[in-house]
Amino acid sequence: MRFEISKVLDAIEGRVCTDPSLARAVLDLAEIIRYQDIDGGRPASLLRLGMVIDALSRELEEDSVQVYAVVHRALLSDADLTSNERMVVRRWADDGLVEVLDNPGDRMLEVADLLGLPVLSRVRFDGLRGRFPWLVEQPGRVVAPVPGAGGPVFIAHVGGGHAPVAGKRSPTGAKLLARQWRCPESGCALFGGGGGGGAFADLAGGADRSPAAQPPPSLRNGVPTCPRHGARLGDGGPRPRTEVLAVRVGGLVRRRFVLSEEQPVVAGRAPEQEGGIMLGQWLNDEARRWISRGHVRFELRVGEVIVTDVSTNGSGIRPAGSMNEADRIPLAPQQSRVLGENDMIELYPGVQIGRAEELPTGAPFTPTSVMAEAPTMAMRLPRP
């Protein structure tokens, strides 16, 4: 059983990040792990984070969703967690996958405000409505994970039941994310080489710890500050441009990934290139035979996404996402093309990649659960 729980925690690790382009919600980990009514288990359990992530995936109808977690410093030595769970949280902190803070509640709302993310919390934040008007004005921006028949579900604090909804990045957030930042503290996981690394950095979007994956600084009296060390950050110059692309298979968004100016990204059945996007786990037998190990290469040049077919069988461009076969533009092996704002590259019928916001789902949703390896006794759900 100990081994099975470790596998679940490894899967959960692939769903936590500090990359502002990939995170889909923000939460306070110390709060989430104490939702004892979700499973009736121990007073604190790191597995509850996986259950809430699965619920978020169901609500957003998107696979492989990632969350931005802030962590109270006391959690690193919390006796209610097992020694293995404490070790895992420390590793996440050391790898820059989570933020370790003394006041996570304030930082959670600051991140949500800067990035336009929904907040997963049962706390009402009544005293902070003046600083963050959207706490009242945008129902669904703060949602409470509560027990449901098949696992946790979300209920909005204001305005009745809502799935988590995102807002827009604030103007201040956009300005902060246009720059790279450097912490004077040696080895800072967030503002050293860039946030979002770790053993599962491919899923977290930053295998090479790209500065494009840095989290937003904390603002203290208007000064960009490292939230972990409280040190004033130095301006490291413009942040690399990025585009968020998404993989859609059979009408379902399976994962997002970040394309930056720093290096190309190859997608295919099982790319050999570092940072490649592997699609094989979502393909049927016929699609696996058609799609090459490395099928298409994406590059970001002067703000334009260039897609090059590097396969044996070729691909196609669907302008404006049209599913009309007459609109499909063939892309021969070694041929390149600019991917228009609403275009999709189709590797095989039903297997497309395009800008994340241009790929709505359109199929019955069965998420890939991070809890798939969980022992039965760790997943006791309340009866409906």
C-alpha cells in the first residue's frame, strides 16, 4: 500500500506548478488536505489534493489540469502528515512547484488577481472584498470543494452553484509577467532559474526551468518581491514570449503546453526530443500507426507560431478550426506554415493541436484520474 500511495503522489506532482501559463486554479494546500469530510480519512492527507484536482478536471472538462498551490511553512513539519507526505511537500517546495509562505491566504488571492485564476477554498474572505472586488462581482471565481456522490464538487460562495471560472489577468499582472525577475537569495527555486521544475517538469511545462515559467512576484508597497524570501527582486529583462497550445484528441482537450521563443517543441506518438509532447497514450491503434514518433515541430518566431511537419505521412491545417474536409490544407513532410490565430494542425483525424482557447471540447468527458493508483481505503467517499 505504501508503494501505491507513492505512485499517487508522483501523479499528483505532475499536476502542481507555478507556471502562470498552465495553472488553472489556485489553492492553499494546508486547507485542502484537511477536508476530512471528502473521504472520512485521516485529519490531514495529501491525497485529498488529488481528489480536488480530479474534481477540477471534471468541472473544466479538460484532462491534465494543473493547479497553483501555496503552502504554509508549518506544513513542512505537520505531524498530521506522514513522513513520506512531508518529504514530498518539501521536494515540491525545493523544486519550485509550490510556494512556501507564512501568509498563504493573502498570496493566494494576490496570485488569483494577477493571473485571473479561480480560487478553490471554503474560506469566504469577507474582510478582503475591498482589495479584491471580484470576490463578490464574479461568482465562480471563488468556489468551495465539498463532498459529492462521485467525489468532490464545487459550490460558489456567491451567487449559487458554479463551476470554477477564470477572469482576465489584471493590468498589473500583465506588466509583471512581461519581465524576468531574479531573487538575491542563492538557489531560490521560484526566481533563480525560473519556477516550475522538478521530476515531472514535462507536465509542469518547464523541463529546462525556463524563465517564461516564473510565477508572478508578490507586490509589497508596489515593489516586486520574492514571496518566499521577502527579498526585493531584480529586473532580469524581458520575459520570453510564449503561446499556450493544447492537444485535442477525439474532441477532448488532453493537455496544454507552453511554446516559447527559447526552443522548439516536437509533438508526436513518442518524441525523442527533450520536452517533446507525447500523444501515444491517447491514440487508438490506427492513429498510432499513422502518427510518427516525432510528427510536427512548433517554433515561436517574432510572435508567430510556425509549424513544420517532420513526419512520414504528413499532416493538415484546419483554418479557423473548420471540420469541413474541403477546408483542410495538406501539410506535406518537411513543409512549414504559420499557424493562424484560430487554426489547428491535424496530425490524424480527431487529433489536433492549436491555441488553447481555440480548442473547445465537444465529446463526453472521462478524465485521466491522478487517483487511479490510490488504494481503496484511501478513497472512501461519502454516500450520496
